[in-house]
Amino acid sequence: MKYNDNYDRNIFKRGLAFLYARVYNLFHSVKKEDIEFSDNFEKEIYLRSLKRTDINDHLLTIYRESIEIKPSLIVELGVRGGESTFVFERVAKRFNATLVSVDIENCSKISNYEKWYFVQSDDIEFAKKFKDWCKERDIKPKIDILFIDTSHLYQHTKKEIEYWFPYLSKKAKVFFHDTNINFLFKRKDGSLQNGWDNKRGVIRAIEDFCEKDFNEKVDFEDECKGFKIRHIPYCSGLTILTKKSV
Ligand SMILES: C[S@@+](CC[C@H](N)C(=O)[O-])C[C@H]1O[C@@H](n2cnc3c(N)ncnc32)[C@H](O)[C@@H]1O
């Protein structure tokens, strides 16, 4: 299939999907689960995840997967309202790690964690300067956690892999959000969220990197190029690459 890297501007389809999701969700209420929390941060993240967003289903997973590797340096690409930042701030606090968040928009008020740096920049331009930026701040440019949640476009995601992966540490984990988006997508609780058709932009970029095809509509585990892969299809899709040395 041939893909075009532009946003799908089909207003009719989007409008219909919007109305359908609103009506459908009236019949799917938020249910609290009985969960044992490993710490208070985990509990805070769970409570935050009860608010339906395009990423709420993944917040606890991101926290749990992140603490496994006891990170020292976390880089978050794409901040917006700070759902993922809320999680990474807590991961960072737990290990006294440095958190660097990047967005082209001004998101500088999202966190007040003392080891948080907000960089307002295009993420590829910043990647080109990252080594010097770290040197000026006495930070080792070895990223333990890289979170990618920006344009969700194919060519841009390919560049993010090309420019940011060289900084990954030996135990690194990479999270890609929006590896399974469309006009409508489902959450774990069955509710619907509106999205857009990114022509498989993010997952295709991962496929190119791995030189493998994936079915992002289902859960899968796989491996490629020294990484273990875990994919969760719901809530726009989350794909986690973990260096195998972990
Ligand atoms: C989906 S939102 C991020 C959501 C956020 N991770 C969360 O959990 O709330 C995508 C963000 O990426 C930013 N963005 C888009 N293209 C970018 C680029 N080339 N460089 C840096 N940030 C970019 C947008 O400004 C937007 O705030």
C-alpha cells in the first residue's frame, strides 16, 4: 500500500467518528480496579490514569517498565499537557534522575521537579546539539529512557530513531506512543477515543528499523537488532523496545 505522510483532513469521517465515540462512551463508565501499589507514586499515577485521555491506559505501564531499569537520564519527546511528564517526573524522583522534556511548543510550566529541563525546540534540531547541551550541564549523554510522542508522522519518526538512538545507554528502554491510531481507537475499558489516520506512521518507522512487519492491531512480543519488543494495541498503541542486555 502507498502512504502519503500528510494529515488526513477528511472532516466528514472525523465528525462522524467524534459523534459516534461520544454516544458510545455514554454506555462505558470508568471502573476502578483493585490494585496493590508498590509506592505512592504508582498510586498517584493510577488515580491520574482514571481520567480518559489518548494515553491514560499506558501511564502505569510506563511507570512500571521505567522503574525496572533504574534510570539516570530520561528524555521525553512531546510534552503537551504533561500526561507522560507526570509519570516520568515520578520515575525521575524515585531514582534522583535527570528528566529532559522537549517540545516545539512552550510547556515550561508542566513540572517543578528540580532536575527537570524543558527544551523548547524541534526534537531533531535538539538531537543534533544534545551532546554539547549535556556537556554544558555536566550530564552524561547516555539515555536510559527515551519516550517518543511527537508528530506521529512516518518520516519524522524515522528521523527520531536515526538521531536519538545513538544516545541510548546499554540498558535503555524506548517507548513509542501512537503506534496504533486511527479515527477511532479503543481503550482497555472498551471506551472509544477519537484520533486520526497517521497512515501507520510510527509503527512503519519501527518496522523499517527492525526490518520486520508487525501487526499493531494485536498484542505482540518480538525482538530485533538487540532489542526486546513489547506492543500493546489499545489506547493509540504503545510499543516498548528494551535493550536485551537488561
Ligand atoms: C501527542 S502530544 C504529546 C502528549 C504528551 N506526551 C502527553 O502524554 O500528554 C505531541 C506533542 O509533540 C509536540 N511536537 C510535535 N512535533 C514536534 C517536533 N518536531 N519536535 C518537538 N515536539 C514536537 C507537539 O507540540 C505536542 O505538544
